[in-house]
Amino acid sequence: MNTLLQDIRYGLRMLAKSPGFAAVAIVTLALGIGANTAIFSLIDAVMLRSIPVKDPQSLVVFNWLANKNPDYHSYSNYGDCGRRPEGGHSGCSFSVPLFRDLRAQANAFSGLAAFAGPMQFDLSGNGPASMARGEIVSGEFFSTLGVPTILGRPLGPADDSPNASLAMVLSYNYWQSAFGGERSAVGRAVRVNNIPVEIVGVASPRFTNLAPGKTQDFFLPISALPQVNVQWFGNDNTLNDPYSVWLVIVGRLKPGVSVGQAQSAASLIFRNEMLHGAKPLSKAEDNPRISLVPAEDGLSGQRGHISSLLYVMMIAVGAILLIACANVAGLMLARSAARQKEMAVRLALGAGRARIIRQLLTESVMLSVAGGALGVLLAVWGVHAITTLVTSGSDRPFGFVIAPDWRVLAFTVGVTFVTGILFGLAPALRGTRIDLTPALKETASSLTGGAHAGRAFGRWFRLGDALVVMQVALSILVLVGAGLLVRTLRNLHEINPGFDTQNVLLFGLDPSLIGYKDAQSAQLFRDLRERFAALPGVTSASYSSEPLLAGGLWSTSIHLDGTPRNQDADADALAVGAQFFSTLRIPMLAGRGFTASDFVSAAATQAAETAAEQAWEKAAVSAANGNAAAPAKPPMPLAQFASIPIIVNEAFARKFFPKGSPVGKHIGDYQGSDFPMGAQYPGYTVIGICGDAKYQDLRSKIEPTMYEPFTGGGAHFELRTASSPTALIPAVRSVVAHADNNLPLFEVRTQTEQIEDLLVQERMMARISSFFAVLALALACIGLYGLLSYEVARRTREIGIRMALGAQQGDVLKLVVGQGIVLALVGAAVGIGVAIGVTRFMASMLYGVHANDPATMIAVAVLLALVALAACFIPARRATRVDPMVALRYE
């Protein structure tokens, strides 16, 4: 320890003698370490943090596997376990009856819980009505997870029974934001979808989410769904329907029970239900079974949306750190030349090479520690900046908790010390390779220009050249990645979505949440559309079940007349209101648009179909529970109702009617064998063809799409304005409040803001990668500038001799600039070669540009050459101003 303290004191004195060198090195290292710490903090929060429950290692999530998908009627997935694989025979959603069977029979678990959501609810009774997100949970949710409340009590099994009074638990953040953290909130009754619900507790602040990145405002028991007017729920059928799967099940293993034992027990129950239920959903050869996955691995949540971005950023900041290390190593190589006499004296006095190397490494680590301390401050700012970019344009907070923990601390400390050794080792080894006899005979100044020094510097600056080449190559890699991401963002912005996105105001309304029936909702929307259209500044108004380019998608199966049964086709579908196409300026190419009579007939047909489906589902559920025979046909005739008029896009016409116009043609409904009502539906009649328009997002190709009349439920309005759309928001709120003050607006934004929100990840990747690319380029050019500046200073006498012998300023300029440009070109060649191999892993993130796009690589190389030329010019110009007479007397 005494020796270490001595090294530290000596190192501080030496760094104090070179404040400029120390400042440049510390700032350079701070940029590299800070960028790495910021990105690792995000990776820690997103990918490495344990779920905030008691003993997460004993918590497992249920997945089903089969050789063929079970014969489910509906499958819902809220993204807790990732997307259901396309064509894959697996999933993590289960029916309520199956959950009840597992809870009653699976003895390998100390607790089982189920959850789904979060879902949108209308919450009132605490100021103006607003939209809130509620997680649907079983009564055992809090006890199974081991999550306490800080106020009141958690939900229990008694709350999840049909006869229980409605209760809810608030999340801590929502309690703080919506109720001001008032303790009196517990025990208060609020209205959820216009139904009174009592607040019985506030969850622990530590429990932010179960599925990573997903947030919720409150927790509501499963049994409450039929009472709070959830539109898709309808009635108690869904709670008892074994064919409707929508719950995620988690279980806590009993002590001493292995995952394999619990999995076998659960698989036995699941297999028995699938094969031997009242209506078997699978066959023996399908081999239905349960797979138990640790909850920390099985619950992916929102990780998939941001993890790829973080990994790309980690590669970029890793390159930044290497560039910073090479930069400081080059500075230390140059500095070691000035300390050559010092090292020679210490060696002559008996110091061993290892002792001197340790001293030099101590100085390197001290620089690195100072850079790491400053880097932590930069990391705090960087994390805030990145999370702000992630949540820009969204009304939801960042779903991951970013807080320093032992992993971030260990990463920062490890990076700091590894960095210090990485950039200090080569200069330390080089600095101790000295020929003592000539070094001690010559003066410090003559060492700089002497023959022995010349040979030594030749070796050193071959290493220095290699460091500059490495910096340039890594800069090229980061620049190419940033260029590809910037071009992707530009390509997405330049896509023609098929409609006019300018001067359009969007906002959502869902009257079904507060008890409106379909007919009432449809009438309300018709009245509101007329009032909105009459507002000053509004040129046209309409509405649809989903706004275009909002990420939502409704797909359905249809049956083309004349094709065999069970040979169905898929198409996207969207319910729209009057003047939808003219409001968004989607051209009508053939046929006609919707008329008032089309909405009336569609509403009558939809109402009949809904009534028939509910009656059929009730009979099917009763049959599944062994109370009756399965229905063979709809309990009410549908043939008397008119087919629903639809307008199809060009892609629909091209794919399904390549030889003629579809206008006037009839299209049947779903004919699958697992839903025998399909053959009885009136189907659709095509009345017009419209232009193609992007539906879900900008990346997706345009699929066959059918537009049908809006007949009820929630919707989003589209208002085209003559000037700024946002100026109309107060007037819009006033119109809605006049119609029903319990009806909140949500997702209020312009169409261009909607598109920007859709591209938030691409925009963030382009901005952050561009920042890192500029930083990498700046560090590489500083390294090149430093190398050439020292080279000019070292060769001042040589340059003076050359000029005394007749060399012109242009010759000297060419000599110095040529050295720098050669290094830059070599680094660019190496970097492009590496980029060609590495950027192919970015292919899934790109749009409209190949990973090895030659234009991007050429542009990056030209940019680097120009910046390198600028970096070379200042030292070169300094060399041309050398006075030969002064240079000959130099040193």
C-alpha cells in the first residue's frame, strides 16, 4: 500500500505538470466511459433487472405447446409473452375455465394467478373523466406474487367472485399523479366505465409492472369484467367459455417441487381438458402439453421493442470507448518521448522495468478514474436524454425503472480500470525500452532529434499510426451504421401513405365504455360528425374504428363465392363513417361511396349477427360444460338480412378479382369448420373501389383491405382543417362535453404527430447513432491531429533542412498532409470492410436501403476524407511556416 500511495502521489505531480494533456485525456475518456455507462444503465433496466416480486426465481409462467393449434374460437395476447408465432403451435394465453381447473387440481404450486391487459377504461368521479389503464387480475394475484400494498389491502379471492362488490387497487404512480398521493383515496368510490368501484388499496411503489415495460393505473378482478361494460366481453359467456383464451397464468412452485414435476402435473390437467373436455379442442396426435418457463425469461413485455435498439447502441458506444482508448494511448505515446530521459535515469538507479510499468499504469488508471467520475455525470444526462426521446409523443411514462444498482456500479468500475490498463499498457511497455548509454549521454533536447531517438520514434509511431488507423476504421463503422439508420428514417418519411396527412386532427372516443349500445354510439358519432364539420376552420370530418398509421390492425377471414368450403382468404378490415374517403383524400376509383341507407342496413345486419353469435356462444358454452348438445346451426335465421356493403382497395381487387371488376360481387363470410355459423352469414357486397392506403404502419406492405360502414363501439375522429389542427382542440372538447361530459377524449394528436409517434424508435436510433457517429469522427480526427502535430514538432529540424535545401511550402504541405490522408484512407478501407460484415445484422431495422449500401459507404468515406483533410491542414500549415534559420538552430 505504501508503494501504491507513493505511485499515486508521484502520478498526481506528473499530471499536474501537464494540465493540458490531463484535461484532454480525461474529457476523452469521460465521453467513452459515460456513453457506455448510459447505454448499459438502459440495458440493465430493460434486460437484466429482476421482476419486482418476492422470490422471482420460484415464479413460473405457463406456455402451451402442441403439434397443431387447438380449435380455439378466439385468441387474445396483450404482449406479455411476446407475439404468438406465425403458424407456430404455442402460446401463453389460456381460458378462464382452464385456469380454474389448474388452480383447483395443480398441487405442485403454492399459488396460481392469472392476469391480462392492461385495458382502456373510462374513469370518472375524481375530477374530469379520463382514460385509465386497468390490469385484469385473479383474486390470488397479489398473494401469489408476494406484492404488498402501502395503503389499504390487496385484492383477494373474495373480491374475484360474481357476487362481490367491485373493488380495485391503484398503482403507486397513478395514486400519486391522479389522486395527489392522498391517503383518503383508499375507501373512496370512483366510476369505472360509469360503474361504481371502491378503491381498497395502493400497491407498493416497488411493483411497477410484472411484464417488463408495461404500465398500468389500477388492478381490477376478473369477475368485474361483465359488470363494467367491456365491449368485447359482452356477458358472462367469456368467463365460462373454454374456447376463448386471453389470460396469462403464473404460478409459484412449492418448496421442494422441481420445474419438471410441476410441468408434468400441469400438462396432465391441460391434456385432459384439451382431449376429453365436453368438446375436445385437440387430438391425441397433437400432443398438447404445458411448458413452464421462469417468469423472468417468459414475460418479455416491451423488451422486444427496445432491446434491438440497445444492442446496436452498445456496439456503437463500445466503438466509441475503443476510439477514446486509442486516442489517449496515442497521446501517452507522444508524452512518453518527453519522459525518455526520466525513464533512463530511473532504470540506471536500479528500478526494474516492472516497477516503472506499474508506475506508468498507475498514472493511466488515475486518468481513467477521473474520466470515469466525469463519465458518470455524462451518463446521468445521457440516460435522461434517451428516455425523453423514447417517450416523446407518448402520454405514457417510460415503462422501465432506471436506477443505479450493483450491476451498473460493477460495469462502470470494470470499464474504468480496464480502460486505464488498455490505453496505458502499450505506452508503458514502449516507454521502458530504452538504450541507457546513449540516453544518459545526450540531453533531453538532443534525444528528440538524435539518431537513436529517430529509430525509437520510428517504432513508436508505427504503433501510433496503427492506433490512428484503428480509430478511423471504428469511426467508419459507426458512421456507416448511422448513415443507414438516417436513410431508413428519411425513406419512411418519404413514403406516400395513399392519403393526405397534412392538417388532420385525430382523437378517440369510446362511448361503449360508459354503457352506450351500438345503435346509440353510431347515432352519437353521426351527430358529432355534423357538429365538428360545422366548426369554423373544419373543411371535412369523419371517423373510423382505428386511425390509419396508428399501429392497430383488424384482420378477418372471408370466403370467395365459388371456392370450396374451408378455403378462406384473409383481408384487413376497417369500419368507417360518412365522408371518410373524402376527408382523408383517398380517391374513389370505381363504384360509389357509402350512403345513409348503407349505414342503416349494415347496422341491422350487424345487430342480427351479434345476437345470433351470443345465442350460439351461450349454447356452445353450455354444451362444453355438459349441459346440452352442441348447436349445429345458428339459433336464429340470418338469410333474411341484407349483405353488408363494402368498399375495397385496389390491392383487394387485384388479388381476388384479377380478371374483372369486383363492384357488385358478393363475398361470403368465414367458412371454417370450427365456426359453423359462417355459412349462414349474409356476407358482403362490393359497392366501390378506392385507392390503396397504408393501414397499420409505414413499413407494412399494403394488403387487401375492405372498408365497411361503422355501426357502433369506440372510434377515432379525423378532422381536416384549413389551418393548424391543434387550434381546434378546445372547440372539439367543448362539443364533446356538450354531448356528454362523462366522455373523455384520448389520443388527441395530429396525423403528422401520429406518424412521428409511429417512427419514434427509428427517429431515436437515427439521432443517437448520428450523435455517436459525430463523436467517433471527432475523436478520430483529434487523434490524427495529435499524431501529426507531434510529428511536425519532432521533425522541425528536418523540415528546416528540407526548406534550406530548396523545398517549397507546397512540398512540405504535401509531405505532412499526405501522411495523414494515407492513414485516413487505410483506416477507411479497413472500416468499410468491417462494416460490410457487421451491418448485415441491422437488416431487420432498415427500410428501403441495403445493409451494404454502396452509396452510404462512399458518402461516409468522402465525409471522413474531408474531415481528415481539415485535421491534417493545421499541423501541415504550421510546418510550412518553419523558419529554416531557426530550425537549424532548433534544440
